Amino acid sequence: AKICIIKANFYSDVSSKLYAGAKKELLINNMNHKLINVPGSFEIPLACNKILEKDIDGIIAIGCLIKGETDHYKYIAENTTYGIQKVSLEKNKPIIFGVLTVNNIDQAEARIESSTTYAENLVEMVCNY
């Protein structure tokens, strides 16, 4: 299977750790991948749309959004989520949502271990659908 991981570089300390967990799990399943970096989570849907024009079977979208004092977080989180789902449905390809939406860095750090499930879920979706 041809797999791509799209990783947002905003909060790169978190997204790099999420990437490492997903990458490790893909390697355990003997699956190689292409890595594409984007500036932030808002850019993930466009990158997903562009890469799915090529011969890619599935994507893991990785990023981190931490709530701040303004409404900015709300709009970025909603539109990133909607954009990823829209591309997945329009292209009929699985995109695993690995964008953390948390209130603080401690919550993000506590969820890093879950990144192995991103790869497990993508393997299941690519193999079965």
C-alpha cells in the first residue's frame, strides 16, 4: 500500500513525537510511507487533496491545536476537521485524523502514545476498504 503522513509543523515538538509513534507502527506492519510537512493544521486538508491526486492509498494527518484565549482555535479546529473529512469522502480514500485538539500542552503530551493507533487504523482501512 502507498501511505502518506502529512505532518503540521506548528507545535513541532508534539507533532514530531506523534509522527514517530505512527512511523514506528507502520514499520512494524512493513509499510513504508512518504512524509509531507505543512506549516500548520489548517494546511493539512489542501495537502491531503493534492497528494490524493497521485497514487496514494491512504493518509495519516498529524498535527496539534492548543486552545488559546481567542476564538482562533475554534475556527482552525473546526475547519481542519471538516476539511480532512471532506477530502476523504470526495476522494474515497481513508484519512486518519491524528490532529490533537487540546486545552494545554500537558493534554497533548498525554495523548502522544495514541499515535500508534493512527497507523493501526490506517492499515485496517486500507486493507479492508
